[in-house]
Amino acid sequence: METEIIYAEDDYSNEAINRAVALLEDGEIVALPTETVYGLGANALDADAVAKVFAAKERPSFDPLIIHLGSREQIHEVCDLSPELDKVVQQLMQEFWPGALTMVLPKKDVIPDIVTSGMPTVAVRMSGHPVMKEICKVFGKPIAAPSANRFGRISPTSASAVMKELGGKIPLIIDGGACNDGLESTIIRVEVGEKRPQLHLLRAGPVVKEQLQKIGKVIRKKKPRDVSEAPGQLESHYAPAVPLYIFEKPEDFRPDEGKTYGLLSYRGQAKDGYMDLHDWEVVEELSPGKGKLAEASVRLFHVLRLLDESGVDAIVAETVSETGLGVAINDRLRRASVTIH
């Protein structure tokens, strides 16, 4: 199969949107831009189309998908909400949609079991990317769209990264430019609660704990389970092909003789403990000199991909401060690592 790229910018947007919608209506899969990472989209109401997503990604059937909506009102077409739960969901949508927040909610029977891995809940969000928003609106049906990469690999934040991952396996990539957030959406399971809404944080992301606390009590998930209750829950995920290591302390790093190492540095500064430890073959920085978590989150998957393709034998990663977006960045690094020493 030959994979085509269409640019969705300025005069090309209408053509890109129309082509994507036509393929989705025909039961095909299309790589689509979002503000977080590129997604591999299919008609969420068509089990056969969704099966093509799993096949292209080589994704196991026990890992459920996120579905994208074209409007806030559409949530009632796919989710079975009690009046009390609907009130909480409306608050969350008003505050964070469109945007990088995914909610896990009771599903309606219209959503095929393949989307939810047979679970009674479905993960839903409304993207803030103008191209994805318009495609969802024009298509008129929910779009299942996990990240457009091979299962367990580095999430793509550009059309070229999608081509490297899935070129020859899918018919079309819509190029909407680089992703603004660069990290997958925050995922919460929403419950009414006795006094305040209970927001179970299943995956950290661009919408951080401090923002969610304005709506309800945030409960951190302590340990991933064997069976996912939401996308992105597996302990090993987002991984480069080259082994990646994280150490509790810089002095724990002991290079093997004859191996080459690349360093994933937070800001490229010796004070972080790793720059002067070794004669690194290559160094890539998340936020050069600045230490800005927002910049680090945008660059994370891009930098991981550069190191993965650099030819080194192994990658050592510095973690960042465990606050705000740093929680999500460290979560992705831990899931990408071979082991944590």
C-alpha cells in the first residue's frame, strides 16, 4: 500500500478534510493531527474499521481506544450518563473541552466492544486541533484514534514520524504540523462521589492535577493493572527500539565497556548530574538551558526519536521535577525504560 500525505494548511485544508472524511466513511483508517500526538483514526461505530487500526498498529485487543467527538453534545450519543454524573461531566467539558482531557465514562451499546476491549466504559475526548475538530464535525460520527505508531513505540508528534512508523500500512496521513502539547491526553475516570466528584487520574498529561482539583478530588492510580481500564495503562509503553535506562542517582550509572550511550538531558546542564559523567556519543535536550516543563513536554517524543535513530547502543534519561507537567513527562520516561535502577 502506498501512503499519501496531504498538507492541511491554508488552501489545502478543505481538500485534506474531504479526503479524510471520505476514507473514514468508506471504513478506512487515516492518520490525523491532534494537539497532543498524531492519531490513527477510524469510524468508532464500525467494528471492522476499528479492527484495521489494531492491525496497522499491531496493538493487542486488550488495550482500549480513545474516541474523539465533534461536539460536547455528542457525548450523549456514546455515553450512558446519570443526571448526577452528567452534571460533573458538563463541568469538566466546560472547563477543558476542546482540549487534552480524556474522560472514562459508562458507554452506550452503540460503541462496539472492540473499541473498549469489552469493558463497560469508553474513553472520550474532544480535540482542540482545528483540523481534527473540523474532521470530527464534518464526519459527524465519533472517531476512534489511538496514537499513530506501532504498538508500544514512541508516539508521533509530526506527519514524518507517522510515515516512519506506519508508512505502507495506511492510505493517508493528514499533515497538520507539529503537535502543540507533545504528550498524550490526561485520562481520568469520573465518578460522582459523596461530597465532591471523584476524578481517578489514570494517565498524567497536559491537563495537570492542580487544574483538575478545581472540579473534584483527584485520586492518583498507584500501580498499572495487567488489564487496561483505559488506553496507555501498560507498564511498558512509548518505548524506543534502543534500550533506555533511568537511574535513581547519577552515580548509579555504570557504562558497559564497548557500548555507546546517548543522553536524554533535561536542559543540558552539568548541575543535573549526568553531563560530565560520561563521554556521551550524542546529547539531546528537552529544554535547552531553560528547564521549562512545557517545552520539555512538547519535545519529549521528538527527542526520544532522534536518540533512537542516532545509532547508540543505549540511552540514559534524566528525569524532571515531579510537579505539574513533570509528572506526565516522568511517567512516559518510566514506561519507555527497560528498567529503573
